[in-house]
Amino acid sequence: MSFFAKLETAARRNESLLCVGLDPTPEACPAKYLSRQQSGRKMAEGQGAGTCDALLRWNRAVIKATSDLVCCYKPNIAFYEALGDRGMALLRATIAAVPDDIPVLLDAKRGDIGSTAAAYARACFDELGVDAVTLSPYLGQDSIAPFAAYEGKGLFVLCHTSNPSAGVLQKLPVCGGDLPLFLQVAKEAVTWSSNVGLVVGATYPESLAEVRGLAPEAWLLAPGVGAQGGDIEAALTAGLRPDGMGVLVAATRSITQAQDPRRAAQELRSRINQARRAARPAKSGNVLVSSRPASKHRELIIGLAELGALQFGDFTLASGQRSSLYVDLRLLVSQPSLMQTAARAYARLLEYLDCHRIAGIPYAALPIGAAVSLASGIPLIYNRKEAKSHGLGKDIEGIWRPGERVAVIEDVITTGGSIVSSVELFRSAGLVVEDAVVLLDRQQGGVENLQQAGIRVHSVLALDEVLQLLAATGHIPSDIREKLLCPEAGGAAFNSENGGG
């Protein structure tokens, strides 16, 4: 399971966005974890095995007391490195003490290039076996690439930190423009890997809001609550995604050094959840559209155009309507690498949904559904278009049980009619269907139609963004570019009479 899938599963199971830091120091170790010889006198660094044994007892006690209240643990490697060889053994033992279903985020803030960055990545992921790591973006994408090569690992890139002097450099305007450095980092970093999250201090809620605007779906690690005094309510109002997720609230000393760590974690989790309920943005009706900026899918969009899946010209559609654009995603089956790219994009959206099965809509979405199932690990079912008069006579193929939650997979949404008819069949069989994930939303009323049927639409791509990118890259013929992109001219991207392939 990828870091973000594991994170969201733990967050939903424990109803928590709380990430507890595990940063033990000999000076702060509670007396109850000291040995008889150590009790009654201050424990100093370098006392040897006894020091690390006490710190391990402390870490294990915190983990045991809070494992049903958190969604992640975050040890900072510096506190372990400072204790030498025994400290690194302490770190390994601490990581091993975390339950398998809770991810571990190593706060290491690594940043280098080439073989050095690759060695850092091996140390974090191969040797220590953590699920995610914090990274410095100062050297650019080259410093992130060796970490991104580890599929499914989380990469939290420093964006706007929580310390008082953070803005001295992080708010400097870049490239002679008005965009401050931290927002340029946010804009660039989310294009480096689909597994990038951003570190934005809870002490700067206005910066959280600005970063969320540029990275609408990224997870934001928000340190600075508790001992640093960050405003939980303001931070969550600024940073939450529309689904009430997306902000990892990090707290260390306020939990680990509390007289009762469990009670402290319970109280903080409660405050976080109250703030989530108050801050969660209202949906438009019953629809939540989870589309990503087209620039994040540049390779996919250009690949579709060059494959011929997005064709420009003069077409008569099945409805009899005329269109300057025809979409044929059935062609994906003939280019496995592009199909895999599309499937991974679907899978990233599915990480945000609660579903037991996915369902491919006949016929174009059936091979896509199979690829998405392989990419996400979620079992696939599908409905038959025609009644089956032989064999078992089933209308729904695959293994499923009534009461299970199903997310529908479709290639393109125009009016949404094919989705509605399939959803009605699934619901009549006792399945719960509230979400549909599509590759391309043609923005022609399908989302609103599905709203009436109680179905939320989550789209990888929106047509207007796709057309803007293809116009910029020269993939749209110049003779129809204006017609497609200008609503005053009846542009196909915006004209409700334009049909879809």
C-alpha cells in the first residue's frame, strides 16, 4: 500500500488527522521510564545503553497510548543521530514499534543531488524502511528524483516552514515577479511526482490557504501546533481539501511530554475534528469535482492527442450533432504505457474515496477499469449491457456483496447517461454507489445531471484545461483553435450543443 493510501486509511479508521512526533531527548525523558540507577539524578547524553533503553520505553509507551488516535508518526532523525550508534538502533526499534497499519514519516529534510541523494533515499527507504520523508527543494527536482524513484513513498517538500524567520527567504519574490519563493516551490514541486506533499507551518494560515490554492489535492504537513502555538482552527480552515482531508496536523512535545499522552492526544484530535466539521467547504449540491490542473498531466494529455484519442476537425456524432472535437479513449488499449499513465491518475483519485470495489462501465471503460484495478489494487466488477440468457444469467460480473461501496469508472462524461443507467442496476442489487471517477469531463452538464442522481464526480481532466494546454503546445490545428477556445464563437469546449465521442 502506498504511503498516501495507508495514511488516508488510518485517518478514516481512527477519525484523525493527528501526526505525533517522536523526538526523545535524555533531558526530557519522564522519570517513570528511567532505571533505578538513573532515577533521582538527571540523565545526561552519552550515558550509553541505559539512556537509549529509557528513551525506547518512552517512545513505545507513547505509541501504545496513541495508536488508535493518530494517522501517522513522525520521528525526527536528528534526535536519534545525536545519540550515536545506539541512537540509530533506538530509531529502528521505534519504527518497529509502530503498528503496520500506521505510516511512519521520517523528518530528515534531506537535499542533495546525484549519488548522494540516491544514498539518502536508500538510507530512508531501504535501510530504515519508513513510508515517507521530508525533503528540501533548494536544489530543484534533481534532488527529489532519487526519492521519487521509490514507488508509493511519500515525499514532503519544505514549502513554508513554521519558524518565526521563515519568511526572510521563503517570501522573497522570484524571477522578478510577484510570486513569492514558497509559492513557486509549491507550484513546481507538485509536478515532480504524484507522491509529493508539502510542508506548510500551521503558524502561517494565510500561507496554507495560498498553497492550497496552487496544490488543491496535495497533502500538507502542518507543524507548529501545540508548543509553537499554531491556530488549529485557522490552519484547517485554510488548508483542508473539500473532502475534509489533506492536512496532517503535527504535534510532538504537547503529546509526548504531557503527563497523560493519551488524554493529550484525545483532546487534540477532538479539537482537530471539531475544526474539520466547522471548516469543511460546502459542496455544490451533492457534487464534488476532484479535477487536477492540466499541467500536472501534461504527459498524459499530449499522449492522448498524439494517440488520436483527441481529434480535431468536423464530426457528426451519434446524436446527430456536429462537433469540432471527437474523443475516443478506446484507443488506450493499443498503447499500454499510456494506459498505465491514465490508470495511475485514476488510482490517485481513488485514494481519496471510500470504496470496496470499482465498476467499469461497458464498453469503453471496461479495459480502463481493469488497468485501474491493477494500479490501485481495488477489485473490479462490471455490469452487462445486455441480459444474459445462458450460463448463470448474471447482470453483474465479478465478486461482490450487497452493502459494499462501489466507485464507478468511466472514460468520458458528457451527459452522464451511461453512468446513471449502470448505477441504477448496481443500486437495485444492493450496492452503495455515490462516486464516479472519469478521465475527462467534457463540461457539458454531466456533472450536474449526476448530482440529481446523488453521484459525486471526480475527474482527472477537465476539457477547458486540456484544450488550453494543447493550444499552447500547438496540438490543436490553428484553423479551429479559436472556435474551440472562444465561447463567444460557440467554442466546442463550452457549447452545450457540442457532443462527445
